[in-house]
Amino acid sequence: MGIGQLDLGQYDRSEAVFGVCLAAALVRKHAFKVVGPLDEDYFMYYEDIDWCYRANLCGLQFRTAPKAIVYHHHSAATKNLSYSFKYVLIQLNLLRTLVKTIGSSKLAVKRTLRIFLSHFRNLIINRVWIKATVQILCRFIASLPKTMRKRRNIQRYRVVL
């Protein structure tokens, strides 16, 4: 919340938020018992978003802590790697997260297909990031059966508030 924005006092009160960056959060042990661990298939990028989605589905809530101070160097672990490495993981994990967490099967298919087709279009028409795009598409397709099993499990425990 507010990343890259000038702080003019708009974050001075605690408020409910969808989720947190787990690099800068305090989370109760109980939450991990309810939600389970981070998905190891993610390696890096979107693993906290996926976990927060699952936490929300289980009825857990997150709040900001305005007086907390956190220093987090974004992408410090990948700063010396090619951008395509990061791009592949971000895009692959975005697709996995959509499949796993969106409640309506129809909506999950629609949103995932839109992003998948944009990568396919990029490959065929734009011809940009060809190697990375092929990796995204191939790895996503290969992981789809496992991701669908995870989806069924996640949706089974969904709590509607």
C-alpha cells in the first residue's frame, strides 16, 4: 500500500487491507496453521499474494500498522540477473494464482485465458521476449494439472463472510 507514493499522512490510521508483503509483515502462527505454508512451487514472486488470497478465503483479515518502519530492498536477490528471469517467474506465478484462487470457475478461466492469450499473441505477433514467453507458456501448461488440484483443495475450504 502506497509503494512509491509520497506520504502525506494518508496512511496514518490502521485499516483493513487485502494482504501483505510477507517480507514486511508480522503474521500470527495461527494463520499459518489455518492457511498452510507458502506454495513452494512459486520459488519467488507472488507467493505472498497467493498466501494472502488463501488467507482471505479462510476468513482471515489483515491490517496496516502505520507506526511500523520496514526497510525492504525490492528485487535485491535478483538485481544481478537478467530481467527475463524475473519476468518469467512473475508472469507464471500470476497465472497460477489466478487459476488457484478466483472463486468462480468461469471467471478464473476467463481471466487466465486473457493473460495466456496475451503471451501467445506476444510470441506470434509482437515477437518480443520470445524465450521468456515460451518458458511462461510451457511451464504454465506443464503445471496446470497440479495447479488445478490445488484449486480444488483451496476452493473446498472457502469461507464466505
